[in-house]
Amino acid sequence: MTSSTNQVYPVIWHNNAVSLIDQTRLPNEYAFVEIHRSEDMAQAIKTMIVRGAPAIGVAAAYGMYLGAREIETSDRHQFLDRLDQVAQLLRSTRPTAVNLFWAISRMMKAAYETLGTVDEIKQILFQTAQSINVEDLQTCQAIGDRGLAVLPNTPEKLTILTHCNAGALATAGYGTALGVVRSAWREGRLARLFADETRPRLQGAKLTTWECVQEGIPVTLITDNMAAHCMKQGLIDAVVVGADRIAANGDAANKIGTYSLAIVAKSHNIPFFVAAPLSTVDFELSDGGKIPIEERNPEEIYQIGDTLITPSGIDYYNPAFDVTPAELITAIITENGAFAPANLAKSHLKQIR
């Protein structure tokens, strides 16, 4: 068994403000950005200083409290109206990650259900944001341990492939997909993690490998188009990825490139797991075709750093996510266990509501 020592927490309440690990500066610089205002939190989410669906949800919850703190009125109705404007601002930052909307809705619900003074509402909002943070960390640890039950039993230790970064940096801590990896490493079942670089923003290269280095987890970086070759060579035992939104039928939206990874995993008879909290499941959406897909600035494609890598005069298409059909997913690993995609809604819809 191996224990981790350098735990990573990307969203921290400290000195009456929110400290975010600036993920745009990793791995070259480990730096924090201090957020005091809701507008600054919205910008941090939009520019991916903080990213990953659960971490965005935690950050948005704190952003709601920061916005509430800025409102100077003792009138309850005026306060709630202005708080709704803060919610709209934060909702407008990124359209795909459902945890963002879930956290904001939970904060608004807490505000409306508190019948005391404005100051009492603000205190309840702070407590709710803190609860969302703590709960997500506990949820990720549960996801990691639940994942151990469905990972394949192999004569040797496992090699797992992941895409993008669904680790501690993408959550309150520990991670979803990397939570499973961490738990497997802790229990002595993991030989090595393979990480896709994840174009165009390179979250696998910059963030997933960085997390592994912090904890001493053996990691091999590959380019996105090497995955099929690695599978054919027998280097991969399982694929574990995260999700930004899961539809009721089990279709899962995740970082662009996940869908093609699921196809090649299916072709090579390699189990493909999605690890995500139940807060990522959108039971209001019947299937993945209804999941809104964020399109980002094309400069993410045509330049790396300050260097242009394409000629002028061409068009660009830069969706940030794709949707993996449920039939390509072996199981969805949640804090309550691992479920076949078709059984997810049936098992949890009553509980969630």
C-alpha cells in the first residue's frame, strides 16, 4: 500500500477570500490567485484558472457568497433580486459543466429558504458553500474507492489510461477519474498511469502528469493519437475518464477526444469507465444530444503559447467537449457505486429528487 503526501486542493477559503490554484500556469509555476469579488470568480472560471466540473461547482458556490457579501441592502427582496443577478453572471461562464448550475441552484435555494435577515442569509450562503466544498472532497474519495470494485482483476498490477484531467485539480480534492487511480495506487493495484496529452489545452500533459509527480504515481505521457496503438500493444488494461455532464440515459460529455477514445477501447475489448459524482448527472436531459457543447476561442488551436502553428486564411472549429454514447461505457462510477449506464437513472432518480 502507498500513501499520498502532497495533497492538492484547488479551491480554498483563506483570509476571507477564495484562493485558487492558477491552473493556467502549471506545471511551470505553482501559484495562487486570490478572489474577493464575484466578477473576478466568473472571470477565473471563464479563463480556466479553475476548471473541471466539480471544482467549477465549488468555485461558483463561493462566487455566490462573494456576490452576496457585496450586496449592500437590508431589504430581503432587493437582496434576492441582486443575488439572482450574481447567479446569472456565474451561469454565463461555461455552458457544459452541470455542476456549475447545480451549485448555483443549491445556493439560491438556500437563500430563498432562509427566512431571517439579510445578514443571516449571507451566513447561510457561506455555510452552504463550505458544505459543497467538503462534500465534494468526501464524494471524490468515495468514487475512488468504489472504482476499485470494478477495475479488472489482472495477474499483474494494472495500467490505466486517462484523458484530460479529472484529478484533484478538477474537484475539491482527490479527483474522480484520478480518484480511482489514486485509490488503486494506494492499494498496490496500479503499475502505471498513461495520460493523453489532451489537445488543444494539454490538460493531460500539464495537469495530470503534474499531479502524479506530486504523489509519486508512475505516469507515461502519450499524444492523443497514440492511444489505439498502445491498446493494440497490450499496454492498457482499462480506461477511466471524468465527465462534465451525464444525461439520464448514461451518455457522457467530457473533454474533446473522449468519444474517440471510447471507440478504440471498445474495438480492443478494454473496459471504459466514467467516474463522476451524482451532481454531474443531469436527470432533466434524456440523452446526450441535448447537452450544450461549449465552443472556445480558436486561438487554442492555431497557436501554442505565443507561437502560431498554422497558416492564415483557414477556418477553425474548437468544441471543448464531445459526448460518448452510453453503449460505449462499461460503467459509471459514482459515490454510491458503479452502475451500467442504463441503470443509473433508475437507481438514483428518486434519491436525487
